[in-house]
Amino acid sequence: MSRNPKGLAIVEAIILLAQDTNITTISEGIETIAQLEQLQNLNGEFGQGYLFSKPLDSNAAYTLLAQNVTPRSLNCIFVPSCQCPRGG
């Protein structure tokens, strides 16, 4: 996405379509700050990928869920070069 203008256009179209139809989006495969910033600029809702965590086995996932971790909007993830509000 970050290196492919056509890929970015497709992601933007999907996010806009989802927003217009009140469908929640979850972006997959976020690996870089640049990709996160692009999704934040497109108002992407949620995301996952190596930037946040490596894949977890079932025991580690259970432990994480037992800590009452709640999903945060991509726009609540602070990135120093981003103009989005900080918080969660």
C-alpha cells in the first residue's frame, strides 16, 4: 500500500464504501509507521499486524484477552508525525 498508488486507491475505496454503509473496517498486515499513518489519514477504524504484535499462540492470546484488552481505533494510536489526537 505505501509503495503502490493503485493499492492505496483500492484501500481508500474500500474504507469509503464501508463508512458509507456503516460497516466496521479492520486493516490487516500493518507493518510500518507509514502504513499506519496512511490508514489514519483515510480514517481507517481498526487494524492489526506486526507493527502492533507478532502472532500469538492460543495461550498468549488467552492471557492477553484475560487482561481485558479492548480494541482501540487506529486514530487513537499516537504516532509522533501524525496530527491525530493522542489517547485510547
